[in-house]
Amino acid sequence: MIVVTGAAGFIGSCMVAKLNKEGYTDLLLVDDFSHADKIKNYADKKYVALIERSLFLDYFKTNYAKIDFVIHLGARTNTAEFDTALLHELNVSYTQQLFALCTQHNIGIIYASSAATYGIGEHGYDDDHSKVHQLVPLNPYGDSKQEVDEWVLAQAHKPYYWAGVKFFNVYGPNEYHKGRMASVIMHSYNQIKTSGEAKLFRSHNPNYRDGGQLRDFVYVLDVVNVLYHLMHYRKKSGLYNLGTGKAESFVTLATSVFKALNIKPNISYIDTPIDIREKYQYYTQANISKLRTANYLQPFYSLEQGTIHYVQQYLMQNNYM
């Protein structure tokens, strides 16, 4: 049986869809299933059981013999969350306990880290273990992911296979419930449908023009393909960047949404909200050489390709993966 935590969420539910597509139905889905706005994310999926996040660790302790692999994607993912106690409980302590159980019973695990650990990128975006201790995240969410990565690397004993995956800017279907934390693509689509224009954050950094901020945007269809590959590869444990390896601008993003809708671009700019302005990443680009050496050789969607596919196949039709 494969366990997927965060299975009602964005990436987690897409991972379940990927596993179903590949013929896997012996799945245990773990999450807080009390949120009605997430039901459609897993309503049509095939699995053996749903189990509440709060009950899963105790379940694991007595049912470990049934578990073949764990894909741990559950977390508090709000990058504007400042409740450090909550982040420690859900992102740090929970992951540590789950990793320890996988170690004890020698069960492979993939867990979600984040590119938020890289902060402003002053030390680059390299998933080299020797550089991890240098990283300075910009917010408590990034701190929580950094704490787990450092803790995992410090463990004398680990499962036979583990991977901590540093997600860059993921977008795609099943993020309808995320509100403010949804991708800029989804926000731009909704703005264009409502008003005919897309609003992007104005640059408050003299090195970047408005809309010229650069991020490594990665389509969730690529993300789940990588996770599926790592689950089977199981040869080189470690931290892995998961991005496209190419930074692209928010102007490219917004223009791609207009292109998908066959509408002439109409972009305006608003100030970056004060609560995130000082913690804003102006540039991210994953070094994915380690992922390539782990034999993941498939090409990634470009931002334009992924945006057009997402808009036309999912957003315009209100489809779920």
C-alpha cells in the first residue's frame, strides 16, 4: 500500500490522480478531510481508505506491515503564515515523526520540502547537501522546511530510500481551494474573465522592471511525473530540486494566459502587499542537475506551454485532475 499525505490538497490530489492513471489503487489517503472545498480534489479517485491526519501516526505504528511507501505532501503551505507553533506542529514535528517511523520500519519516503528554503538566493539554488546549512529562508514557512531538511541530513539512521523534494513555483489543476495562495496563473485567469485585465505586482527592487520578476514556474503535471519517477528509482537518496531549471517572468505568465484565451494582453500593476514585500523572492531558478543524474530525463513544460494547457484543459472547463 502507498500512503499519500496531503491527499485532499493541490499537489497531493494530483499525485493520487497520477498513481491511479498508472494503475495504483491500493492507496491510503491522509489529510484533514473536514474542508468541503477540497472534496472534489479526491471525490473520483480510487483508494482503499481515507484516514484523518491526526489519526495516521498511531495507525502507522500498528499497521506498518501494510505500508510499502510514503509520499508525504501534507503541510501548512501558507507562505504568509506567522503562527510558528502551528508550523512546527504540522510541518516540522509531524514530518520528523513520520520520517522516524519510516526509518524504524525501513519504509521508503518522499517528503515535500520547498524552494522557500533558499531565501533571496544569496547562496544560489543548488540542492548540494554541503550548502544546506548556509540557507536563510525569508519566512516562517521556509524556516519550517529548512528545519526538517537539516534534521533529516543530521540523522545517523534513515530509511533505505528517502527524498526531500524542494518544490519551486508549482501551478496547475486542483488548486481551486487555495484562495490567496493559489498560483498567479489562476488569479490572472479569474481577473481577466472578470475585468479583461491581469494585475501583477509592481517591482519594488530597482534591478527588476514591473512584471520582470523571475521565478521557476513548474507545472504540476511535471511535478507528479518526477515524484512517480523518484518513487520507483530509489537509488540516490537526498534532497532534490523540483523546478524546470529555467526562470521566467510574470509578464510571460500573464501574456500566456491571454494567449490561451485568445485575448489581447492588458496588464496593469499593483503594489506588492506590505506583509510580504520585504520577504518577496525576485528570482528563483532550480539547479536540476542532481535530478537529471537520478535518470529523470523527460522535458518539462515551458511556462507558456503549461499555462495554455492549464487554462484550456482545466480552468476554462472547471476540470480536476
